[in-house]
Amino acid sequence: MKRRANTNKDVKAQAWARRLALRVQQIIEELPDADPDNVRHTLILLELPLERLRRSLIRGRATAILRK
């Protein structure tokens, strides 16, 4: 199987994943009872709150239009 060259997008994604893993580890060290998967998921969700809000509003508007 051929390996493709890393694109700029791949490099950015790998760097983001490393930063996320490091932050999860820091939090787990401070709060050893915390579930690492929950910590990781929460950090991911907190990174794009405005995007999530916009998508929710779009879905809400679409639902309201369909109800009319």
C-alpha cells in the first residue's frame, strides 16, 4: 500500500490531535477520577461552540418552517 504525502491539512490535524491529547492528560492528572473520553469529548465540543449554535439555529428554523 502506498503512503501518501502529508498535506498541510494532515499536519494541522495531527498537531491539533497532539495538543488535545496533551490537554486531556493535564486534566486527568488534576482530576484522576475523570473519564478521559468524556474530557476529550468535552474539550472538542468547547472548541466550536458558535458553529454548533449556528447549526442548531438552522435546524430549529428548518423545523419551524416545516411545521407551517
